[in-house]
Amino acid sequence: MNEQPFRIVFAIYPGMTQLDFTGPQQFLSRLPGSEVIVASLAGGDVASEGLIFAGTKRLADVAACELICVPGGVNATTVALDSTFIDEVRRLGLGARYVTSVCTGSLILGAAGLLVGRRAACHWAWRQLLPLFGATADEGRVVRDGNVITGGGVTAGIDFALTVLAEIGGAELGQSIQLGLEYAPAPPFQAGRPETAPAPILAAYRERMAGILARREAEAREAADRLAIGRQ
């Protein structure tokens, strides 16, 4: 009798950051014996930032998975208020061996009640919202706490995926896939973290983000309030 495949589900939604999804998907899809399912609330086509992903499955039609991964995006906190989406993430997450996210996807995991008492990563600009969901914000690029593995902002999704591959298939597998995809980052600038970015660049970025900070915080607080009420 053949063994069941290691089922990986990416729970995506309109407005996600496509690299949060496509980076890890490129790596995790090479896990031997795996089955990768891309699912959304309604199924069908899902528009991300600049790309449309066609033919996704309905989350409700996915019975279970070994690993669920939720990407982040500009709409992450808005999606955190979608009770039907959150219910599906919670259902799959509670039955999964691994509960994972990239970037602000951890805020969605938090809204689903999957990060209570856990350390988690998030994009540096929004990680301060994690404690609203009972989580401890961690500055790590990839953070593991039990069966919860979370990646920081966007490109951290590749490091996250390699960490997951090594966890499931061993370090040699992770290194082999890394070699095959020639992942050997050598950025032209050291501006990828607030600790290393030039002060004027950091200040300008914070100014651009200030316009959506209030909305995101308000949505995160509302999602956290709903979570608290649901747990009473």
C-alpha cells in the first residue's frame, strides 16, 4: 500500500504578497513525496500584488494537511477579520503537524488562535501586533516554537522553506534543493533590516507606512477582540 503524500496547503487570499507564497512554494514543492495544494476561500482565481493565481481549490474542500502555510500581504489584517477564512485556517491548523506562515501571515495565524503562548516572526514593521493575539514577537528571520514555524518579511520565506525542508527531510535534502535552485543571496545593499538600513532610508520607509499603520492596528485589535470573545 502506498503511503499518503505529505500534504502542504498554502491558504491564499486576494491582496497577498505573491513572493510570500511563491518563494516557499518553489522550494517546498520539491519535497519528495509531497502534494502541494493552493487553496482559497472561494476557490478559482486569486489576485495577488500584480499576479493572478488560477484554479485554486476551496479551503472547505481540503479535508486535512500535514502543513499549512499562510502568506502575508497588504490585506492580512483585513483577512484576519474574515471569520470564514479564519475558521478554515484554524480547522486545518489544529489538525496539521506543522503550522506555518511568512511575513504578516503570522497575524492571520494569530487571529485563528494558533499562536497563543508561542513565539513567532513577522515583518519587522508589524511584529509589534503579534502580542495582541497572545504571541511573543521574535526578531528572528525564521522562528520555531513547537510545531509552529514562522518566517519574517517576504524574502525570509525562502529561508523559512529551507528550514522546513531540513526539518522534514533532513539537512542534506535542504542543501540539495538550495543548490539546485542556486539560492546564494548576495544583495547589493545591506538595507534589508532596520538595524542595517541607512537612517534616511529607514525614516522614509516608516513615513510611507504610517498611512496604513492605524488601519492595520485597528483591524488587528478587532480580530484579537473577536478571538478573545470566541475563547470565553
